[in-house]
Amino acid sequence: MKSIIERIKNSKFWHFHGGIHPPEQKQLTTSKPIKHLPLPKQLIIPLQQHIGSQGDLLVKVGDNVLKGQALTQSSTPMAVPIHASTSGVIRAIKKSVIAHPSGLSELCLFIDVDGKDTWQERKTCLDYTQLSHQEIITKISDAGIAGMGGAGFPTHIKVNTKADIDFLIINAAECEPYITADDLLMQEESESIVDGIKILDHILKPTYILIGIEDNKPQAIKALQKATESIEKITVCVLPTKYPTGGEKQLIKILTGKEVTSGSLPIQSGIVVQNIATCFAINDAITNGTPLIKRVVTLTGQALAKPQNLWVLLGTPVNYLLEQTAFINESTSSNDNCSTDSLVTNLPVANPPVIMGGPLMGFSISNELVPIVKTSNCILAPSKTEMPSAFDNNSNEMECIRCGQCSDVCPSQLLPQELQWSAKAKDHQQLTKLNLFDCIDCGACAYVCPSQIPLVQYYRIAKAEIRQQQQLDMKAEKAKARFEARKLRLEKEKVAREEKHKKAAAARKAAMSKKNADGGTASSAVAAALARVKAKKAQNKVSDELRVASCEQTNNESSESRVTNSKTRRDTSNVSSEDEKSQVKAAIARAKAKRLAKANANIKESDEIRVTSNEQIIQKKETDNTASDKKARIAAAVAKAKAKAREKTKKRQETLTVPSNETQEQPDNSKPNSETK
Amino acid sequence: MNILIAILVLGGIAALFGALLGYASVRFYVEGDPIVEQLDALLPQTQCGQCGYPGCKPYAEAIANGEAINKCAPGGEDAIKKIADLLGVDVLPLDENHEQNNDDTSNLPKVAFVIEEDCIGCTKCIQACPVDAILGAAKQMHTILIDECTGCDLCVAPCPVDCIEMRPTPETIHNWQWDLHKIAVKQIG
């Protein structure tokens, strides 16, 4: 630790591997002060401006909003709110093209500016030392501060740490060509920046504070040195200019000699890195109660007549800024498609290129309605002579000649050439093995490539593909889990259903056997009664004159009752629908008994017409199921008919016994049928 | 005598190795079929059943038992290639019977969408969904949990009122893909 500080004090720094020295082009804007712009007519504020998730909307269409009013609230720790950059009316909440290389549309708030620029009530705080650690963190979070260097990581998460911090590194390197936003901010607002650094010092309590700044900003260095004179802890470290010194890991390496290993975070080595513009925003938020609603943006490039740094309200469309800096349209086609909402993908052909971000890490914007967000530090509008490749839509890519220059300049010490092969072959495993994810997208490899291979674009694509594949894998894993869970659930339900059925069946069975016990005795009692009745009847018949016939009949009937008895017995053993059957049987038995009684009566009335009555019985049995009056009528009719035929039957009395048996047997046969009914 | 010694010696060796193998088969018994697990990991887990098996795992088991490797339509050529690599067999083109219709949207990831005004709440799609991604109850409108839907298509057919359709997942900045030919960033220099 001591040795690190000694080295720094002696202005001896470490080196990171590789790096390039592209033409700086900073002179275009570095000598001009930051200009304040008149209010634009409309602001387009995207709901999501940084890494993480977007917050929940607090306003609706038609609402009047004041400058600095929060428009969303964060529902998760990774989200920070956005604020109205000026007062006005919410005109619409709809999808609009955002500052993203894809040129896709996301939800944005459209604010019609009323021009009054009325502030909401602000709470100033003159002494931040009075505030607790948590209060400061909350204030930073509520002010919507996200890292203003590029990635836009929510600042309150980065500074809310319990770990012991050795070094707080303030990143003022601004190593990318053309960009001077931080440079100018340091020149003009060094006091505020240092106040911001003091607040960070207050909450993080680092051992040392190092400000890393490249030696191509002499005025800013002077201003910072002046502002930090009185503070022992802060050291302004003037570093040799080299791209990409401003990379987090590279800056740490240069200043402390420490390597942040692959996959780990600087915080794990006791280091926190903050951008200089973020420090300014923190001071503004804590001291003035001003949320992050404006930032310095470098408008540069030879296509602009008046390149300059501007204080830009977040949400200002790029075309307004180009207007303000007198954009010279070299291209033959006009700017009229800036109003189209559709995705303009082949922009360089249709329009002169406008690049958001620096020339090495930025991206062309597809639509000039793209708003400035928290992370936009530069709008670059190059001329054709300045950057011919930006105008040329045809790829000049040639075969790799294996010169190895790319690996010489790679600040992450990767093997760009190897990565390129694997990226083209979509060999994701090999790419991961080659530590593709340590690539910081700096573009140094593509810059030096003599074959003009857009190496860094290949890596970006590969990274996105791998990330998507990981997401798909995760989704597949989830789908699998859900599928398994569903299968398990169905299985369980099936088992439960079967169990239920079994239980119900058992219950039914128990109830049945109980009923059977009752019903069985009942039916047997009926059968016994039936037998008794039949026996009586048989006795009656025995007393009849026609002994032989009646005897036979008795035999038949006793056999009948036997059948009934056996049937009842069989039925008792039968489990299902036993009671029903026994009821039917009882009914039948009753009907039979009645019929027999009648028949007996008939026999008593006229012994001669016994046969007729027998036949009547048959008839009655046949018409068993019909209505009783009908039965009676039929019986009467039959009786009449039989009476007519009586003489005939009398004559054949001897022979009649046999057919009467036969006729008697018929009902016996029909009986089981009627029973089963 | 010599022959007897030879037979005894060889027989002894055979018995020894037999015992060894027998012991090893008990001692190092492999639970389950690891190849099935590996195959299952390569399949896309849409559980769509387009291969003719009820889910990805059963198809993985079938492949392990010699079923053709080119029946997974959602996995496409990628999955076939990976399976071929794993099993050391030749890459086959996707089986035509299992190929999805070849319009240009067929390769886009899709999710089911319930046209809500048409839904009668019959719960048939709920029963068809292999991953429980449909929410609803009898005579209540159903809806799809878009994050859980695997786009397997299985709910489309059972719907009696044809109120389910497959829609491509919207492109957002989260699933957006860089397209090298469309990247306008060439400002290096």
C-alpha cells in the first residue's frame, strides 16, 4: 500500500497491456465553454436509461409536471427514478426510438415544454456531514444517478458497500477521441466536483482518493489540482494519454498495479471507481437537491459548423442539438426521415451518420429523434473526409492475414484473432474459453486491423448470442422443471383420484353388505312367506277334485318357489343392486300370491272351470305388467272365450292334463324373465 | 497332463475375471442412464411432443434406444448437430414429417396468445399445456404466462373456438441481436 502511494507521488505508474493512440480530435471543442441551450419544444424521456430495470410510472398523460419532479419510482434496488427535465405537460406516453444500437423503440414520456422552467420545491443541504450514511444513499438513489461514464450502473448500489475501501478512484481519463465533456466540466465546475468527491469520501471512507486524468487536459488538471490543494487524501494522477485508459480495469491497473481478475468486481479488491461527471451529479443532488436532469454533451465532428460542449437536458432529441450546432448535411438526401417512426437500419446510405458516444465505442443512431439519456456523453457528426468509413455502407473486410497486431493492442490481453475465428464459427464454448466476456468492447483491435475486419462487432454479436443462449438455457431449464412438476402433480392427482374411488367403493360396499344383511333376510322372509302361501294354495288344490292335475300343479309351483328361493339365495350372494332386485322380487311374489289367491277363488267357485282359471292365471301372468283394470278386462274376455270353449275342453278333459302342464310350465319359464325385469 | 494344467490355469483365470467383472458390476453400478440425461440436456425442453413422444425426456430415452435423432423440430439443426456429436453418429437433416412449415417466420421464437374476447373458458388448453403456462378456470377467460410459454403449439389444436394463436415474441433491447450487416458503426479511423 505504502509503495503504491510512493510510486503515485513520484508520478510513476503501471502500464496496462496494449492500447492505441488514435488521433485525439479534442481540439474541436476543448477551448469553447459549455453552452446553455434554450429550452427545446418537446422532451422525450425514456423510462429506462441505464442498466437494470425501469421504474413504475407516477404520472399520466395530461399531467402538469414541474422541473425535477420524479416521473417514475423505483420498485427494485436496481432501478433509479427518472425526472422531468423541465416543467411542462405530459403529452404522451408511448414507444419511441431510444439511444440503443438496435434502434428499437421503448416506452418514453413526451413532455411538451411550457417554457417557464418552474422548479419543484428543492431541499438544499449545506452540510452533508450532518446526514447519515443511509440518508445520502437514499438521496443519491432518489436523484436518479446512474454512472455517467457509459454503462450507467446505478450509483447508489456501487457506493452502498460495507467493505473496506482502500482506493476511491475518480475516472477523469476521458480517453476516447473527440469527447471533451468531462474535460470542460472539470475546467468549469472543479469545485462542485471536489465537493462531490468529498461526499463520496464521507460515505465510503476510502484510505486514498486518486483522480486519474490523462495528460492531454492541462487546464482541467490545473483546475482540479487547485481545487484539491487543501485535501491531503486526494491525489490528482496525471497519466500518459493512451486509449483505453478510461476503462475501469485499465485505470485500476495503471494507478494501483492491481489486476481485477476475470469475473470479479473492483469492490472485491477494495476499489471503487466513479466517473467525474457522476461526482458532479452527486454534489448537485445532495447539496442542491437537484436530481439528474441535465448533463454535458460534446457535440463534435466536422459536419457541425459550431462544435461545442452543451448543457443538455435529459430527453432532448438529437436533432435539436444538431440544429443548435449548425449541422451541415453533406449527403444528398434530406433529413426528412427523422420524423419516421420506423426503424431505419441502413442509415449511412440514407443519412449522414450521426454517432452517439465516441468514435470507437459509440453507435450510429438510426433516428434523429433519439433523446439524450444519462449515459450519452457525445454526439459525433463526422464529415466524409474525416471519417470516410462511416459513410461507406459496403464492408471492406478482407481475410485475416494473421499479423497479430490486434493481440498486441488488446488491453484485456485476449487473443482477438482466435476470438474472431470462433465468433465466425459460432463456437460459443471456445469463445467462453478464450474469455470473450473480459472483452471491454474498446475497439482497439478493429482500429489497428489492416484487413479492416470489424473485430469488435463480431465480439458484440457473439456476446449477445451467448447471453441469449444462456437465457434460453435458463428458460429450458425452467420449462423442464415445470414439466416435471406438472407430471408429478398429474401423477399425484391420479393417485388421489384412485384412492378416492377406492374409498368410495369400499364405503359403498360396506353400506351394501349392511343392506344386504337386512335386505337378504327380508327377501328370504318374502320367499318363505311365498312358499307358505304356495303351500296353502297347494293344500287347497289338494282338496280339489282334480287331484292329479292339482298335484302336478303343486309340484310345479313348489318347484317354482324353489326356483325363487334359489334365486333369492343367489341374489343374496350378488353384491350389486341387491336391494332393488329383492324389492322387485317381493313385488312379483306379492303379485303372484294375489294371482294364486284369485285362482284359488276361481277354483272354489267352479271346480269345473279350473283349467280355464289355470289358463286365466297364465293370461294374468302374461299381462303382469299391464294396468290392473286392463288385466281384469282381458281376464274377463279370456274367461268368456274359455267358457265358450269349456264344453270342448270338458270333452278332452283326460288329454287336457298334459297341455295344462305345458301351459303351467310356460309361466315358470317366463317368471325369471319377468323377475329380471 | 499338460492339457489339464492349461485348462485349469485358463479356467482359473476365467473364473477370476468373471468374479472381478461381477464385483465391478455391483460395486460400480450406474444409476439410470447417463446418456439419457445428456441427451435431455441438449433438447430444447419445449415439451411440445412434435417428435411423437410425450415430452423431451421420453424422446431422449427413445434416442438412447436407437430412435432417429432428427425429429426435434424446435431444436432444429443445432440440436441435431449436438446430438450427433454426443452420440458419434452422422448429422441427419431434420425429418420432413417433423419439420415446421417453412414460411419465414417459422424460426422465430413464438408464444401462444389467447384472443380474450373469443375465449369461452373451456380449460382444454390448460390441460394441453405441458408447462402449466396457461392461467384460467372453467368459464373464466384464460391467459398465457408469456414468460413460461415455450411456444410448443400444443394448446392451439384443442381450442374449440380457435382463439389461441402463436405470435412471434416481440423484439426488445433485451433479446435484440446484433446484425453484422446492419451495424452502421464503422467510424473507426
